[in-house]
Amino acid sequence: MRGERRAYQLVKTYLQPFANVYWALALAPALLDRGDGGGAGGAGGGGTLHAISTDSVVKERAVAAAAAAGVRLSSLRSRAALAVGPADAVAVLDPRATDTWRTAAALVPAALPTTPLVALNASFTETYGLGGPLPDVFEPAFYLKRVSKGWVLREYPGPWQVWLETPPTAAAPGGGWSSSKRRPPSRGWGMCLSSSGGSASTALASLMTGGRRALGGASEGGGGGRGASCRP
């Protein structure tokens, strides 16, 4: 009982790092069974999703549950021991600093060009741009961020969209929404999911969209939206 209480307090204190582990587990089936001949279908099929934390939060209690879902939790500091196979995928959780994004981009060997590499839910970036600091490396697969009076949304392979709250009118006393399907000004930041390959990007966008609808929207806290980017 005491151990469970300690675990609860740890998750409560470090909610975002453990939430990113949850999303890694949710994304694992889409990344490991991607329909391009490389994925092996997750646990039991030979493929492993390497979920790599960039923080210092100890997640021992989550290791067993992650392994059962075909996910291996590790830290970016131990990346020298990372062994990525052709049936695997890599997800870097909350990469934040640009140097961390660069380190993430080098985690998958060049000999494995179809192996998905995902940057998941960066709480901030140093570039103030949408979708992460390395647009030539990572393609935003799903991006949802709260901005002043609205939201910025991108679902791969669709266009960037800006949804703005409109003031109340006689026809819509409670106000309404207007949208623009174009790339918005490159300002602000958000959670960015980045993945390698169009099939992986499509699967991730579909899965994140389903999660967004099930949750009724994305978190507005912490200076980020919800999202993921894929290495093209």
C-alpha cells in the first residue's frame, strides 16, 4: 500500500513525463505495424518501440507495463546502448532543446531509412516555430496548440489550419468558429509528433486525432499543444 502511494505521488508530481509514456504506449501499434514490410506487429512479433526519455524522472514502475506493450523505456543519456533493428521504431519524449532534436535525429542508423523516428510532445522549442526546430528532418504529423482566441491544427497529410473563435451574433448568440486552411505565421510552439515515412505519419495523425476526439480536445497547459512529428 505504501509503495502504491509513493507511485501515485510520483506520477502526480511528474504528470507530463508519465503522460508521454502513456502516449508512447498508445502509439506503439501504429509504429510497429505500419504496413510497409518493416514493422513486426509489436510485442510478440519481434518489433520494439524504443521510448527514450529526455528528463531525469525515474519510471521503474512503468517498465513492466511498457514491455508488455512492446515498448522499451530508456533514457537519452544511455543512447550508446541503443540497438535499433529494422522492425523497431524510436520515439523521443519531450525533446525540447534544439541540440536534443539533433541528437534524436541521429538515433536511427542511416541504413534503416524506413524505421520510424518520432519526436513526441516537446513542451517548448528554442526556435518559436511551428512543428519543431528541424523542418528538413521532421515532418509534423499531428499538431494542436491553443493560441490567442483559437487553435492551430495540422493533421498529416492535410494543410495547416487556424481555427478562430468568433464573437457572438444574432445567429450564434454563443459565438462560433471560423477556419483558414493555410500555414499560419511561424510563431509559438507546441507538442510536435515527428515520424519517418508517409505511412507512419498517416497512422500517427489518425491515432492522435482519435485520441483528441475521445479526450474532447488537447491540454492547454505548459506552453505546448499536443502533437507529433515524423522524419520524412
